[in-house]
Amino acid sequence: MKSDVVIVGGGISGLSLAHYCSQAGLKTTLLEKNSSVGGSFVSHPYSENGSSFWLELGAHTCYNSYQNLLDIVDACGISSEIIPRAKVPFTLMVDRELKSVFSVLNLFEALVSIPKVFSLKKDGLTVREYYSQIVGKNNYANALSHFFNAVPSQPTDDFPADIMFKSRSKRKEVLKNYTFKNGLQSVAQAIAKNKDIAIQTSQEVAGIEKSGDEYQLRTANGDSYTAPILALATPSAISANLLQNINTELADHLSILKSATVDSVGVVVKKDQLSLKPVAAIISPNDSFFSAVSRDTVPDTTYRGFAFHFKSGVSPQTKTERITDVLGISEDKIIHHYEIQNTVPSLRVGHNEWLKKVNQLLDGQKLLLTGNYYGGMAIEDCVSRSKSQAERAKTF
């Protein structure tokens, strides 16, 4: 199959890039190895006796500071599907009890430390170095660090402070934080409906070669695709492997970036079987899981759901035992469960220099790279990177 640009990877990075490329008038093909597109924007469904329910296992919420994402939402005509998230608390589980974050903070230490926020710069500091000074070392160690770890489901002490959380301008007419009536999958499905984007699922790319001015892609099932512009929206290690025969220097540079594996387990339980009060998420310090994110933010009359993001290497039995213990139920009360595995980047101080070299190595190449390991890990960072790469494609 011949097109102007072929995109490998159908998560929100690949989908947003496809959206921008199609808007630029490029004949766009997107290849996704799974049976459906969406990646972290796949909302996992459950239905019984005519009632339906969904649960997020990847991304969980969006914000009005995600302006590029909102522009895509507007362009796809699904702004009316935006709904608010219920105001339920984020909690810490300490000694088997759920507590508010404020209950474990030393307020005196916080009051003494917080004024530093006006003078301390994030540049060149790790998350631990910066926030330990802002809230105090004990407050950071006892509370804040665990909430930070829950965001990318891995230890974040050594993450760059300037990339972990960013200040962005907001669209004030949009809800501060929100999701969609049918979950975040609404965005993925809306982009996928674009007739100008040829989406091919169950197509795992096995190899890429370059012949003259065109890239030739071969999939595991023997199909082939050709385009003068190649775009990779895959984890850095996969991108490095695919580029090994095309651009060794770029492939080697991408392989420098480290990543972590997150095992996510979603469970659905009948609402009347749980005594646990509604929560946004449960953070359990030094546990086998980083967080248990709840669907209580979008209340349902019949079901409740929880996505447990486990550390890598935890056995299936231990996962089940931990889930039932935290929720206070027996295993037979779980009426449905899902399991997925995600790869997330492990960013470090100096990442901006790494990124600068990536962009230098891309200069003059009809090659686009996007994903959650460039400008940052937030949804908006992924979409913004895709937008900038599509702008490059217009100049080819």
C-alpha cells in the first residue's frame, strides 16, 4: 500500500499525528499492532444484562490546559461528550487505613518551606531535590513522593523537576479536569473515524528498509507499505530497533533512554458489595502497586471499578490477594477483570539535551518521531510533539 506518510503506532501520539498529517493534506496510513487503536486511551468495557460500564487502565483524566488535545476534540465534533469528574479524594493507605494527604503532612515544615517556591528554579534539579525544598524533606518522603510515583507508575525521585509538572495556559471555558461520556476512548475513536486516515490494525511492523526516497515497511503477517515519509509513534526501544538498518546513530541515541514496565489490573465490582468510601485513587506507600485509580470519579449506579498499577514482577496470585485486601472483598466478588502491560519512559536530568540531539539527528530526514518520551509524559506533551512533527512534514 502506498501513501504519503505511514505512521507506526496507534496510541494517542500516533493518532494525533495522523490527525495533523491528514489536515495537512497528506495521504496517511497508520499501522497498529493491536486489534484496536488508542493505547492508553483504550477504555475497557464491561456489560451485563443491558447495563454497560467502562474502566480506564492507562490515562485517566484530561485538563483544560491540554489545548492542542482540545483543538482535536473540537475538530472531531465531540466537545459535547466532555463530562466533569466527581470530586472525590485522593487518599493514602497507611497501616490498612485510608487517610487524607493533609493528615500525614507536617504543617509547620510545609509553612517554613513553601516560600521557596517563589525563588527556587526547577532547571537542573530532580523531583526530589526541588520538592523536598518546597514542602520539606519529611513531607516529601512521607507523602508527596508517593503521589508523584503514582503518576508514571514508577519511582520519580530522579525525574527532571522541570518536565514532571509543567505550567500551561488554560481554556477557561472548559472544565478544569474532565473525561468523556464513554471514557477517553471517545477521542481515539473520533480520530479513527476520519476517512482521510487509513488505519490498519493487527499490523505489527517487523522491519523497515529505505529504497531511494521511500521507506518500505514489512509487517509480521507479510503485508507491505510504502511512503516517502516515515513516522514512529512507539516506545523508544522499539523505535531504536526499527531504525537500526536506516539510521544507526539515531537508533543508538534512542536506545540510551531507559523505560519501566507497568502491569495494570482492572477489576469491576458490584457497588453494593463494597463498603469502601468513594475515592479518586488509593496510594499505598512502599507497596506492590503504585496506585489504585478508581472509576468513582464518574459514578455508576451499579458498578465500581479500580485500576491497580503494579510494579513489574509481581505474581498473579499476589496481585489478586493485594486487590482483594485493599478493597476488603473476597475474590468471588470480582465480576470482571482486565490486564494490560504498558511501557513508560524513565526520564532523567539532562533529558532536554538528549532531545536536542534527537532533533538534530532528524534534521534533513523525512522521518517523524513522536511519543511520551520527548517533551514530557503528559497527554498534552504527546499531542504537542505530534503537532510539531506534522509541521516538519509540511516542509518536506
